[in-house]
Amino acid sequence: MEIKSISKQRLVNLSHFQFHEQNVRDIAFEGSNKLGISTQFNKYLEALLELDILIKKIMKNPLTGPLKELDHTRDQRYSGIRHIVTGYLHHYSQEVSSAANNLNILFDGYGNINGLPYRQQTAATHNLLQDLKSNKYKNDVAMCRIKDLVDDLEMLHNQYKILWDERKMLDLEKPEGDVHEARLAIDKIYDEIVAVINVNVIQSGVADYKSYISQLNYNIDKTKQELEQTKKHKKGE
């Protein structure tokens, strides 16, 4: 049973930190004494804490606040549209109430959009806007007099997506300055830990290390998948 390899230098700052943070948790759970890496683990923990301080300095994203405000405005606009449509359900005109009912069924099919995580909400809002602007619901939208609000929601939604992408790009900063040195330091300690574990497995057998190695390999696979997703995002795939 072997520990898989990973090119840690290819990871962006946040992914790199999260990889080591998870590994610290896994070692603590298994017990550094049991794994025979007490000395290395103490240095590893100190290096992680130092890296954490430096990462927070450069990862504080100035677009987080504006993004939350824009999301809140988008939520309000969507809620307003739903409120208007709900009111038209009881309109004296059967034609209007029927249109409102059609839209209400559409909204219900998407569930509580405002309660979804950011990415899911953005995808759901995009699909909903496509439906609302389609020929199928065009007359219903006009009948309930929400076209201007739908256009406004689309504008806010597009602004949100642009700001989200800009924020994402800032989060993908390359390591620089002291962070670069801190990354090299913690990577070196990690490599020492892996080397000691491999030697211990050869000398004592895999029994005491199987659980930790399995968890570490899972962490490695997960991090590699995230790296590939990041590469696709940067290529616009």
C-alpha cells in the first residue's frame, strides 16, 4: 500500500493550504505517536499555523462584500417578482389569474431559489430567466406586468456572474513573497512525513498505517480533482 504522489507546487494558495490542513486533522485523528511521526508532526503543525497567517493576508478578497450585497439585491428582486405573481393568483380577471397560476407552477418547480448555495442559485436563476423570456411564458409575464422586473433580475444576475468570476480570479493568485517560502517549508515537512511512513510500513507492516494512508490518498485524489476543475475554469471550458 503506497501513498500517492501530488504536485503540491501546482496548487493555488487556498487548495494548497486546505490539503495540508486536512492532513493535519487526519494525523491528529490517527495519532502521531502511533504513526511514528511525532517530531515531524510538531513541525508540520507549526508550519501550518504560520502559513495560515500569511494566506489570510493575501486571500482577503475585496470583492466579497460587494458580491454579497449584489446577491442580496438579486434575492430581493426575485422575491418581489414572486410576491407580485402570488397576488395576481386572486385577480378578478380569469385570464390574469390563469397567467399567474402558470408562472407560480414554474416558480414552484425551481423550489426556494434564494435558499440555494451561490453556485446552484446562479444556475437555477439562469434557467428560470430563460424560461421567463421564452415564448411559452412570454404572454404570462406580460399579463402579470413583471417584464421590467424580469429584465432587472437578468441585469442583476449578469452583474453577479461577472463579479463572481472576478472574485474567483483573485482567489487563484499565485504564491508570492513569504507565502512562497512558507509553502516550500511545509511541503518539505510533508515529504519527510511521507518518507517516514513509507519506511515504517516496510519495517513494521501496513496494519498500523492503513487507515491513515487510505485517508491521505483520498485527500490527494480530491485535491487533484479540484486542480483539474480549476484548470478547466481558467480555460473557459
